[in-house]
Amino acid sequence: MAKKKKRKARGHRRSGQQLRSALEAYCFDRLKDSKLKFDYEGEVFYLVDGFRYSGVYHKMTKGKDVMTDNTNKAVLGIKYTPDFVSHHHKFIIETKGYVHSQHTFPLRWKLFLKYLVENGMDDYMLFIPKNRKQVDATIQLIKDELSRA
């Protein structure tokens, strides 16, 4: 039996930028249409610094029956890059269409919320739309909030 290939999201190019999904492209287009200032994946937030664990540390190796010695090796930090950030309008949008495995996202998102609070950015509007209808609602909420300000 042939092994199934994993389906990758097709890229979409907008204004010289390569977007990762159709939902991101849709959100990009709607934000542009709305004349809102934003950056696409323009900022990386460093949530947890990397470090070295000097104690004894062995871990399993994928596909093998042996453990590897990771003693005193670098442990990578945790970073997060939102899809759309606007410091001008104070919003952050993370589009999340259908993704079969997002096991790291909930923890990363909680760490990001903590980062925002600790860095005085808890006045930003945050959105996680999962489809086009929710993207449209997100942009309308942003516009409504900006009109009140």
C-alpha cells in the first residue's frame, strides 16, 4: 500500500509576501481593503529564553530503540510569530484554519498573553479567526473599536 503524502498548505503571494494559507491571504486582502496598517509575520516575540541543562538528560530518538545523551546541550527558547500585527491600530490576528495537529499552539498562545501583560501590551485587541466569516467579523470589530477611539 502506498504511503499517503502529507498535504501542505498552498502558498499565496500578496504584495511580494508569501503567505502560508488561503485564510491568511483572505485576511491580508480584507485588511488591505479596509486601509488598516499592519505587518504580516513581521515580528517575532521571544517568550522563553533558551538555556543549557547541565544535569543528566537522555531522551528517546524517533524511529530508534536507543536513547541519546543530551546532557549539557542547548535547549531552544520559545518564540512566537503572529500572522498580522499592527502597532498603529493595536491589534494582533492569528488565523487558524483547519490544522490537524496544533499541539504546541495553546501553550505558546498562553505564554504570548503573559508576555503581552508583562510588557504593557495588554491593551492590544487579539483575534483568532478560523474562517472567512470570522475574518470579516474580526475586521469589523477592529473598525468599530477604532471609530470609538
